[in-house]
Amino acid sequence: MSVKILGGLLKGFSLAIEDQEKTRATSVLLKRKIFDFRQNWDHFYFCDLCAGSGSVGIEAWSRGANQLLCIDLDAKTILSLKKKFQLIKQKFYEECSQRELLILKLEAENFLKDLEKYNLKYSFLQKRWVLFIDPPYERLSIYQGLKESLQKESFFCEVWIESDNLKGLTKDSWPSSLGNYNRSRHYQHGDHYIIQYVRN
């Protein structure tokens, strides 16, 4: 199985999904809605938390994001992401030298707590980051950890959360505000949904 990049520099580029049991790519319809909302990602920095296939983050990079940071813990997923990034770098070396593609191997819950450890705290305070989080839907602790972090911190300009009403947290369980963040918009396809929070 593979998914294609919908627009930008890599339009039509196919991303192989090697382990369908561990990697669940965001549905094309939901992804299209995100990138119809914002087609040009110049001046944004994109963090794909629980990156999996990397399709959403690579889509943002393809459309101009200044940096892509993919975070996952699974060793096979990390290896697959490295192969994809290598293919992109071979074809678009100059663009990759100007707009970085980075991977971190760590638990999603720990990332938000350890920004300073990875020398990212200043960057997340000063730059226009978008955090996209799409964990395995049943990993409710990741969603709960995200809620707690947003109530305590004011790092991110935008947070996009993907889940499923049956397997994850229901759409209605996300409040209208979390700390300094307000719920802005949502998209739904079947039981799957994506919710956006923006800093007020």
C-alpha cells in the first residue's frame, strides 16, 4: 500500500506503507481538508507527533514548511521514515539543505515534557509551529498528556489532533478551550475526526 502527496514540490510522490498493522495513514479526505484550508505552508514549522507513515508532515514540507520534525518510537517506522527522507533528499537536495527534515525516536508523552532536553523549547516559543498528533487511537494516555500540556504551557501556535469517536477520545470530549488555546475548527469523515486548537 502507498499514499500520495497531494500538492507542492512533491506532488504525486508515493509513500510506501510497509507495516499496515502498525502504521495507519491519515485518510485522504481528512488530509485534503487540512491542506485545502491552508495550501501554502511557508513560514510554518511542522511537528508530526506519532508520525507513522509521515504522510501529513511530508505534505506540509512539500507545500513549503520551513522544517519537518517527525517523532515516533517504533524502530521499523523510524527506519521507513529515514528511507523516505533519503529519497526526497536525493531528488531535492538543495531544498532539503534549506528546509530540514528531522526525525526523533522517543515516546510521544515525553516529547512535550522534554523540549528543553532536545534544545527545542526556545524554538517552540518563538517560531510558528504546527503540532499534528495522530497516535494509535487506543493510546488514550497520549491524548490526556496533550490536554495537560496545553493547559500548562503556551508553546504552539496551532495544534491539530486526529482521533476516532469509537476507538479514541470522542470529538465531544475535547473542550472549547485548553489553557491558552481555543478550539477553532474540526473536520470529520465517518468516525474519524481532526480538531484544531489555536492559541488565543
